[in-house]
Amino acid sequence: MSFYDLTADSIELQPQPLAEWKNQVALVVNTASACGNTPQYADLEKLWKRYRDRGFVVLGFPSNDFGRQEPGSEAEIKEFCSLEYHITFPMFAKVKTKGEGQSPVYQFLTEGQPAPRWNFHKYLVGRDGQVIKSFADKVQPDDPQLVQAIETALAPS
């Protein structure tokens, strides 16, 4: 089983096969619009723009699991991300990241890694569709350890 075998609903509520990003390195992030970590959107966008031409993608999965900090509809989330942070990386419909009703994406991501404890937890997925490492919510997108893990994952094998 690979991350890229899964399908999730896009922010437009359309089924989106994750196979679209097969053979790329993905940073999967559970996002929220009303969180102290929300400003991370800006650096996630910079990370996406910096590495996308090398086969890297940021995938945002809004979640209302922590502090009810993502109460809006998908349309409201999309508008917020566009207007406030000019997000161009792929965003998805709201998901449950833990517990009852956990999305298949997060079932896969948390199989061998810790479940998110707050918004903006990050999972680095390799070109092979397997989770390389997870990073807690407080790890900023420009953190040297995260950037080094992305560089390593992007390096030719």
C-alpha cells in the first residue's frame, strides 16, 4: 500500500486520486484557519514554490479536530487561503485526523508515525509513497531539519 494509492476529496469536493503526485515527495499538513500556527501557511507556500520544480508538493488537509479551529465550509477555507495567504498548493476537503471516522489518508499516515496532536502537523512522504518522517506542529516549514529531510528525499537515488 502506498500513499499514492489513496483518493481524497479536493477542496472543491471532487474525488482526487493522490496518484496525481506519484513519484513526487509530498509534505502532508493538517491545516486550520483560526490557529496560532495558521501563519505557517505563508512558509508552506514558499516551500512549495521553492521545490515544486524538483518534484515536491505540499498537500493541505484542513481539519477541525483541534480546538475547533477550522469551522468553515470548504468554500470558506479556500477563500481564506487564497485571500490571506495566496495559497496555490493543493488543498483538500476537511478530514478527521484521529479517532472515530479518521480519514483513510490519516489512517495511512499514522500507521507507523504519531497522530497529530495539533494543527499543522507534517508528514513527509517519499516518492515511493511511504512516510519518511513526521514533524510536530511547532516545527516551522523553514526549520533546517525539515528542509534537510526534504532535500534528502528529493536527492537522486
